[in-house]
Amino acid sequence: MRSIGVVTTSRADYGVYLPILKRLSREPQLDMRLFVTGMHLSPDFGRTVESIEKDGFEIQEKVEMLLASDTPEGVAKSMGLGTLGFAQAFSRWKPDFLVVLGDRFEMYAAVVAALPFKIPIAHIHGGELTEGGIDEALRHSITKMSHLHFVATEEYSRRVIQMGEEPWRVIISGAPSLDNLKEFVPLSPAELEARVGMALPERGFLLVTFHPVTLEFERAGEQIDNLLAALAMIDMPVVFTHPNADTAGREVKNRIREFVDKTPSARALENLGTRGYFSLMARAGAMVGNSSSGLLEAPSFKLPVVNVGTRQRGRVRAANVIDCDCKKEEIVDSLNRAISHEFRDSIKGLINPYGDSNASEYIFIRLINTPLDEKLIVKRFFDLPRIL
């Protein structure tokens, strides 16, 4: 029986994993277990490990690592605690494959700890660019420690190979989160409004997710203030989802709470789950902020997105995305364009560049069929042809 470990750090990556977890759990010849860490275990972020337990997936280990501090020192110390915690976890149970996703510092700690154990790493969403954050360096570092690469687009595949990874290791799977759409049934308007706690006119509210830009964390307060000032100038209800546990994340969260407390037509939500979040995307007039979901999932909903600042700079984007600087006037102008009938009409036939909603099957097949041998573990650097 082949054993598969999956590292999940937050509600965000858990929603992406969900189709993969369901597919792996249906295979009787697989022993699939979760390593749960990061924001999942924190009361400040909704203790979303409880949602995983309700879904019935087996949790192998809960690895505590997040400090209360979100200063640079606090984040660095959390990474160290995570490495120690995962080292102890892997000494108790060493999976045949460890599945990791993306670019979070919590994920990086797990991969670093797995390296001395010679655990093969299957990495999802490598090759992407997010030039505004430390995630950029973490993602590419995880790529070099990984043995299989499930990338979302052909461009990302080329980039991973450019980093010296052998082409046979790189699989264009598309984005796994899109697989959720095959089974997605939106919450009814009444159910959604009950969860949010206010009326939500169809196409008449804004969905906002804004995370600190970790390479610009000193400006986090200024940036969220500019965004909030712009939102105050748009006469539409606003639904916020909370930011990640990044450097200066609590400052962003506190400013959002202050805005919501004095704005009757605004709400901030800790955790709606994948179905609730997608239901908001299906009904929103536009999405605003700097979340990757604006680039990955929003095109499937034909949802206009105002992408603010540098956090997602470099990622592949569809025509639903309007990029702007983190300045009040630019955000207001971009929002007015995004909510216009002309812009929404222009993206009616949009095709999502991130895949065909079959990623979980591609990933499943390679995880069960790749031989666990020396060829997998011992990596050779793949040199590109020399260009004269």
C-alpha cells in the first residue's frame, strides 16, 4: 500500500487540495493522511482544522508553528519551529510521497524537514511568479527540493524546466481548485446572506481579499488605508475575507475590522469554506484586492477583478483582470471600469487559462504510478540548449 502525506497550512490551500484529497481517498490501495499546520491551528484564523475533521480526512499530525507575532523575526522563528515540528512528525511516519502546494513559509518548513528523510516531494503550482512577496523565493526553493512538479500552465512548465528540472518530472495538470467547480452547487441567495449577515444584491456587491505584500510590509498600513479609502467612495456593499498570517497581517486585519465597525454595508468573514467563497464569486459585481483566486478561479465565473499592487505581479492572467497601483484614485478608476456593463460584456466568452478542471486526475495518476526508485530521488540538472 502506497502512503501519501499532504501538508495543508490554511483554508486557502485546503480548498485547492479538496478535489485531490477526495480522489486519493477513493483509492483503497492508498494510505492518505494529512499534516495540518499554520493558520489551521490558530484561533486567530478561525481554527479551520475543525472543518477538516468534519470532512472526515485522517489527520496524521497537527504541527504547531505559528507565533502570535507577525514581525519578520516572528515569521522567521515560526519557520524554525515548523521545521522542528515536521522533523519530529516525519520520524514517526514517513510517507512514500509528500504533497505540498505553492509558496507559503509554513509549507517551506515542511519541505526542508523532509529533505534529510529522502521523502519524495510532489509540488503543486510551481513555476509561478509573485514578485511582490517572499513567496517568490520560497516557491522556487521548494521546486529545487521537489521530485514531481504539477504546474498549472505551459508557461510555468517551461520555467520549471529552465530552473534545471528534468522534463519528465514536470506535468501540466492545470489548477486543482478548478476541479471544485464540477461539483459546485451555489448557496441560495438566502443562505449566503444568512452567512454573511447582510443583504447581497446580485452583481451589486464587492468581494475583497487583501494580503500584506511581504516585500513591502513596512507599507502595509498605508496600502490597506488606500484600498479602504477607495472602497468608501464606491456605493456598494463590501464583503471582506481575512488576510493570511504574513508579516504585518494583523495590522491589515485590524484596519479592516475598524472599517467594518463604522460601515453598515460591510462585513468581514473568517472562513466561509470553498462552497461559500465560490458562491460569493458567483454573485459579486467585482473582486478587489491581491489574492491569487482573482487570477485562478475568478475567470471561471467571468468575474471582473481589480488586482491591486505588486503581490501577484508576474502571474498569468486572463482578460477579467484589471491591474492597478495601490493608490486610492487608481483603485477607484479601476473599480468603476470593472463594474461597468461594458467590461462585463467584454469578458462573457472568457476561457480560464488555468486548465480544464481535471487536475486531480492527472495528479492522482502520477502519484500512484511513478516508481519509488533511485531515478526519482537522485535528481539530475537539466541544461537547456546553449543559445549562441
